[in-house]
Amino acid sequence: MSLVIAAVVVYGFSRTVDKNLFHPGGPRPAILYLHAVVFTGWLLFYIFQSVLVRTHNVRLHRKTGWFGAALGLAIPLVGVSTAIAMARFHTRQGAADVEGFLIVPLFDLMAFSIPFALAIYWRKKPEFHRRLILIASCALTAAGLGRFPTYLLPEPFFYAGVDALILLGVARDLIVNRRIHAVYLYALPAFVLGHVIVTYTFTHNSPWWLKIAHAILS
């Protein structure tokens, strides 16, 4: 699953990273580059930790886990700062619907942070910990999925890709354990409900959210 998540993110961003990051038409906020480093670092670290568990290097997995905890803590801090900086940047560039769309990255960061915090809390319960880390990592794929071609994933429904990734974890439980773990029973409905609300909010430019977003960006 760590490799699947990485593949989704790499494919999605490969369509835009050159013109938006490596060879942009104009200077971008510096925090965007820090954002790229931190979020890429998380994906690489997730794969590394998965390999350690797969090869039964649990002791090293636990020792290096504290680096992952620090990296995971940096994600919402850097992510929120980047989302606001880029929203202000796009507003100055004359882009439309910037305030309405701001709810998407902010929700994604919350969707990462909650399962990540629970994964740290339940770090000594492997069955809870690994599923929560998987769910947290799936939450970060929304930006990559939003860059998929529309013939693969229609633009307003990119969150369906996030939920589908979590469903793969559910399918694994059903095949291997013959039951769905409680983590998925709580997390997946919460994700689906959150995704529906967020999608409706930004596609309809809900006035209540526009007021909040305007205050954030002012």
C-alpha cells in the first residue's frame, strides 16, 4: 500500500510539477519548496518503515519512528502555511474560486492529523497503528488524485480515489482476517462524510465557508 500511495502521488504530480515547481512561469512562494520536501519525505519514510516491518526489523522501525513522528508533526504546520501562502499567491494572480477551494487542503491536513495523532497514541498496538498510518497517508493523496486526467477521475470526484485506497485496506481485512477492523469501521464513514461535505462546500461556494476563508486570507 505504501508503494501504491507513492505511485498515485507521483503520477498525479508528474502532470504539473514541472511547470508549477521546477520551471514556473514566475517565482513561487519559498514555502512551496519546503512543502515538497516535507511531503515527499513522508512518503519515502512511510515506504522505509513498511520495509522494516516487512523484513522483521521491528526494533529499528520503533527507533526511527520518532523521526517519523517529528516529520508527521511538520506536515500540518507546513501544509497549512503553504495552503494559505499559495491561496494568497493565486489570488494576486487573478485566479477564481481560490477562497472556496481553500477548504480542500485544510480538510486534507485535518484528515491526516487526526489518524496520525491516534497512530502515535496507539503505537504499541500494531493492528491499530499500521491502519491509522495507512489512513493518514491516504489522506495526503487527494492533491495527487486531483491532478489525474478527468477521463480517469472526474475533477469534482477526486476524493473518491482517497476512499478507494482506504477500501483496499478494508478488502485486505476481509480477505485475510474475515472481518473489518474497528479502525476502518470508524474512519472510512467519517472520511466519506467529510469528503461529501467538503466537495459540496467548494463546488457551491457556500457563503459560510467563503466568510471563513476570506478572514483566513485577509
